[in-house]
Amino acid sequence: MIEKAQAVMDAAKEKMQSAVTYLEEDLKTYRAGKANPAVFNNVMVNYYGTMTPVPQVASIGTPDAKTMLIQPWDRSLLHTIEKAIMDANLGFTPQNNGEMIRINVPALTEERRKELVKKARTAGENAKVGVRNARRDAIETLKKFQKEGLPEDAEKDFETEVQKLTDNFSKKVEEILAAKEKDMMTV
């Protein structure tokens, strides 16, 4: 029974870690005034009938901190990619020269920075909800195991461990958000 409880702990830790990892990946797509190809990870284009992220149909380069170049592997996608970038409302104006798309990254306005911080906080809160859901599921399972024969003191010890994990991952989420907020608010 102890082994089952340990497996529940491991599963909870894995779920909490995946919530934090998802937050980190999501925050990479937030533009902070620097050229960052990751902002296109969620921009989808119709590629022969399949919605595909831009990085999977083109190479994206950053020749300097304020410029990005997108070179599609299939030139017929130039206008499709350009339209997808405009529709994604990333704050970019793509320039198409017939071979590639050049994007000059404008400095963020104070208003846009605050908007991004608010969006990041919402994503952080969603990550915390994921962490708390993992805790809830683990505790419910541990209580069920107690009814099936897990000693009460062992169940309480595991519950305490789950709470420590929750606190650690919540703190990690806060640290990630604080770092991203500092990055976004720095001019």
C-alpha cells in the first residue's frame, strides 16, 4: 500500500512539474521588445489543408535584436504566413520582399507591456490551478487508500509531503512570473 501511495506522490509531482513547464513554454511566446522567434510558435498557417505552426513551415532567423527574418520552405506560403502574423495581433507589421518576410520588432509601449504582464499573471494563475488540482487529486487518492488499509499516520505523512510539493511548485511559479514581469517591464 505504501508503494501505491508513493506512486501517487510521484504522479502528483509530475503533474505539478508539467504545469510549471507549460507556463515556461507559454511565457516564451510573450514578446518583450526583443527579437524572439518563439513568438511564432502559436501562429498557425494552412499548409496543404493542415493548420501548422510557422516554425514548422519556415526558418526564422534573428540577424539582430530588433529584426526577424522568416523564410518559408515553400514560397507559395509567403502571403499565408504574412496574413497569419497580422491576424495573430502580435504587434508586428510583416514586410514581404517576394523571398522572405522581414519583421522589425518595435519597442513595446507602456500600455502593451502592462497588457502582457496581465496576460502573464493569468497564465501563472492557471499554472497554480494545475498545481493545486494535482494536490487535490493526490490527497483524494491517498484518502481512498487509507480506507483500503493504508495506516492513518502514513496517509497524513504523504499528505504533508504533497503540501510541501505544492508550496514548492507554487513558489517556482511566482519566481518565473516575477522574472518575466521584470523582463517585460524593462525598457
